[in-house]
Amino acid sequence: MILHIPHSSTHLPETFTINEAVSLKQEFQRMTDWYTDELFDFDAAQKLVFPYSRLYCDVERYRDDNAEPMAQKGMGVCYEKTSFGTQLRVVSAKEKESIKSTLYDAHHHTFEEMVQKELAQKGSVLIVDCHSFSNEVLPHEESSVRPDICIGTDSYHTPLVLTELICSFFEEVGLVVAVNEPFAGTIVPLKYLNKNENVKSVMIEVNRKLYLDDDFSKSENFDRMKERIQAVLKVISE
């Protein structure tokens, strides 16, 4: 099992400058998948955690802006707009390509190598795409549905039995689960996309209200939510 955790960091390079009218703190609050590198913790799995904030480089966007729908909203690999559509920063074509050819490409190369190694050793691999989401509906989002847990699937790489297993687990502990709402899909390295059925993938998104306080610190429910995630990871790993 590989836990892919792309949006947990708030780290930015010293060269990162933003529109002075923008509140960076507010953007971090809205856009960071807070503590997902801690929530999704399972000894039997490998972790791939991206070390920079998605505001600088979002490794879950398509590299080519023409193929990435969110790039039309200024939120492709390199964010130029905020979650409310105002100007975040200006990214030159040169800087954008530099970010892609270093951080973005290196991350995906490592991801592909991890999947390849797991396939060689075990014959199959399960990727869990690990996220959280805001209970507040943000302007750039297309769905207003706000369950406790969102499961993202791929018609080729997510077996129905896997989706049903995860849904049943969370529903049995009293949580409201939605499939592909408010967010759909799950990550698969392009090398294997729609080509290898032994590469399985599913996205698990946790509503931040379940484990964060209003000030975005860990709530008293954090440990319980972490235990539940560990338990569901154990179930699907078996």
C-alpha cells in the first residue's frame, strides 16, 4: 500500500511572494489538507508526502495546463489565483517550467518508482490518495455536498468491492459517506493509467470538521479520527 499525501504542507520557498492584499494565513486555512500526514498513518504502508504547499506546486494537477480544468481558474500546477478567485501571485512561464521540471517531475518520478517496485515485489499495489476538505463550500468548487467522508474512485482502477468496503466501514461508525462528491477521482501514475488493473487506487477525503477546531488546530476528536483511518487502512490492506 502507498499513501499519497500531496497537500499537507504549508512550507513555501523564500522566493515565494504574493499579492499584498491577500491573506496567506486564510489561504492556508482553506487549501491545506491539515495534518493528513499524521491522520493517514499505517505501519504496513509506504508514504509519499509532498514537502511544499500546494499554493506553490500542486502535484495533483495535470502538468499541461491545457489538460487541467483548474488551470482555467488560475489553480493549475502553480496557483496564480486564490480560492476566492482573486490574484494570488504572478508566475512567469520560466518560473512555472522550473517548478514543473524540478519539484513536480521529481515527485511523480518517485511515485512511479514506488508503484513499480511494489508491483515487482507483490504483483499488485493499492494507492490511497489521502486528503481532507473544508466544510465551507469554496467558490472554485463545483459541488456543495458536504458529507463526513468523501470516497473518490476511478472506473478502471477502483474495484467496486473496495469502495463498498470503505463506505460500510465509515457508515458503521456513524459517519455520512458520499462517493465522488464533492470531489471525484483518485490518483494513478500516468504510466499505468487505464493500462494495468493490478494498480488499484482510491481516494479518501475527510471533512476537517471531524478533527479540527475553529482555529485549525487539532480538536479533541483528532486521535479518534486517526484511529478510524488506521482501522480502515488495515481492513482494505487485508
